[in-house]
Amino acid sequence: MTEQQGGGCLVAVVRPVVVAVVVPLRLLWELVVLLARGIGWLCDKVLLWPLRMLWRYLLEPLLRWLVVIPLAWLWRWVLRPALEGLWRYVLAPIGRGVRAVAVGFGKAVAWLAYYLVAVPLRALWRWVLVPLGKAFHYGLWRPVLFPVLRALWLAFVWAWRIGGRIWRFTVVRPCRWVRREVWWPVKAEIRRVAREVRRALLG
């Protein structure tokens, strides 16, 4: 019995709050939605519907009949035939002529290069350079230059070996003897004297 009374008290407290706050807010929301629908309907009927009608029955036909269809007709019956005729009767012959001129020029350059460069060079190699090379090889290189250069090379090798031996006996060995018999003892004595002087001065 006490729990039912407590629940009834809570309902009695909450109900006025709901009636005073929630119900007005809900009514306000419904009013806003209704006004928005009305404004949307009004804008559609007053502004958008006339614009749609204007586009559908005036602007679109005018655009189609005054711009699109004339441009399509102009392209189909004037521009495309003109371009095709320009290509067929002007540009294509010019292209063929340019290609023929380029091919002819290439053939002429190749012919000139062959007969003015390749043929003279081949003749020069066959009738001048090869005989001169053979004459040089058999008339001057084998009997004269090769023996002379070989003798010079052998003399250079012999002189190099003799010079090496002379250098070893006159320079290397005396320098080693001086280093071993003079420099190292003098160096050791200088170190010993320096140690003695340092010990005498510093204690």
C-alpha cells in the first residue's frame, strides 16, 4: 500500500512537468514542421514551378531550335563536308607530296653518300692503304725497323739491369752500411746522453 502511494506521488509530481514542458515543445515542433511544409509548398508553387514551366516550354525549345539543331545541321552539312574535302583534296595530296619529296631526298642523300664517300674510301683502302701497308711491312718493317727496334729494346733491358746492379753496389749498399754502422750507433748514443742529462737535471 505504501509503494502504490509513493508511485502515485511520483506520477503526481511528474505529470505537471510533462504537461508544462514536453507538450508545449511537441506542439511547437509540429508547428515548425507545418510551417516548413507550407513554405516549401509555397516556394515550389510560386518560384520553382514557374521556372520549370519557363524552361520546359520556352527556354529548352528555344535552345534546341536556335542553337543545338542549327549547330548540328551546320556540322553535318557544312563543316564536316568542308573538312573532308579539305583533307581529301588539299591536305592528303600535300602529305603525299611531302612524303615523296622526303623519300626522294633520302634516296639522293644515300646515293651521294655511297658514291662520294663509301666508294672513294673503299678504293683508297683497297688500292692505296693496303699496298702501302704491305710495302711498309715487307720493305721497311721486317728487314729494317723491327731488327733495329728489337736491338734497341735488348740494349735498354741490358742497360737497365747493369744500371740496377751499379745502383745497388754504389748507393744502396753504402747507404745501408752507413745506416747500420754510423747512424744507428750515433742515434743510440744521442738517446743515452739525453737520458743522462735528463736524469742529472731532474733527478
